[in-house]
Amino acid sequence: MFKDFIEILILSAIQGISEFLPISSSAHLIIVSSLYDLKESSLLIDISLHLGSLLAIIFFFRKDLFDIKNNQKLLRLIIIGSIPLIIFGYILHSTELIHLLRNIKVIAWTTLIFGIFLYFSDQKRIYRNISSNLNIKSIVFIGMFQILALIPGVSRAGITITAARLLSFNRVDSGKISFLLSIPALAGASFLGLKDIPNESIEINLLVIIAIILSFLFSYITVKFFLRYLNRFSLNIFVIYRITIALILLSIIYF
């Protein structure tokens, strides 16, 4: 039981931290699970981890989400921006093409390429913010980029922040846009995961509950402190991290 708890703790930390940082949660989960052969990395645990992150982001932005009267436009834009990912995500999962992309070589190259892309986007001049400049045109632009996040290593947070920065949104608002777009994305991932479970009773055991709670805690803390970080610093540290990880993986693959 103790070993199972440690595995759940590791997976929850990876999910909760990397889901909202521009470093790709799917890539980290695939790499760590393959390196250490974590037996608790099951479909039900994966769903629990995504659910914990989903609950955390909803709780963090509860005032914006539940103040429907004043935020109808924002909520409508988030839905519109999520449609491309939902459509392409469903196609890739239903055709099982998504499994062809879940390998270390793909992760290594996407981590490198989109890390460099993140760096150049972060050099853009800042003059836009959510309240004044987020419209259908900009959210569709960001939503189309978000499709690339279906490829492990790209990072959903990374590519949406990149797209927002390309449109000259400030770093904090780019992060907020990314976080809000994560709500439909995480809900969709959980739904697709439930569809993949065979038609039998789902056992809600202690490990599942622990996974949800730990993922919630790691996710909430990450979102809170990442927004503070974005208010003061550039994204260079994440670019350096991505390039380092990519070079290590590429050296293992090709040498």
C-alpha cells in the first residue's frame, strides 16, 4: 500500500505541476511511467489525475466562472476556443491515431521545437489584455494552436501561452487564457477516458480518491504561483528546461 501511495504521489505531482506549466504533462507522465514502470499508471488513475486538475482550476477561477452575468462574453469565448481541440481530440482518440504519437522520439522533438517557439513568442511586444482585447478572432487563433497539444511534448499550456503571446497578450493574461481553456480540455480528457473503460463497474477505491486530492492540491498550488511568476519574470526558465530535457532524450535515442 505504501509503494502504491508513493507512485500516486509521483504521478499526482507530475500531473498537477506540468499540466499548467509550459512543459507538457503528457510527455512527463509517459517518460516517468516508461522509465519506472509505474503499475498505478492505469486508465482510471489517469482520469482521477485529470479530474483533480479540473476541480482545482474550476475552484481557482470560481469567481470568474460563476459570475455568469458579468462574464458571459468570457465564458462564450472559452467555449468557442475549445471547439477545435474537442473535435480533433475526438477524431484522434476514436481512430486511435493518438497512440502513434505517444513515443519518446516524438516527445523529444516536440519538446525541443515548441520550446524554441515559446522563446520567440515571449519576445513579443505587450499591449493586449483579456478584458479589452480577447475576442472571437483571437480566441479562435489560440484554439487552433491548441490542437497541436494533442501531440505529446507540445504542451497544451505551452502552445496556448505561445499563441497568446504571439498576439501580444501580456504574460499574466496569456496564462489566464491558457488556464481557462484547460477546463474544457481536462473535462474532455476525462470524458474520453471514461469512454475507454470497459462496460463494468468502476471501483472508486482509496487510491483513486488520493489521486484526485493530490492532483487537486498540486494543480491549485501550481496555478497560484505560476501566475505570480508570470507577473515578474519571462518564460526563459521553461525554455531552458525544455531544451535540456529534449537534448537528453535525443542523445539517448540517437547515440
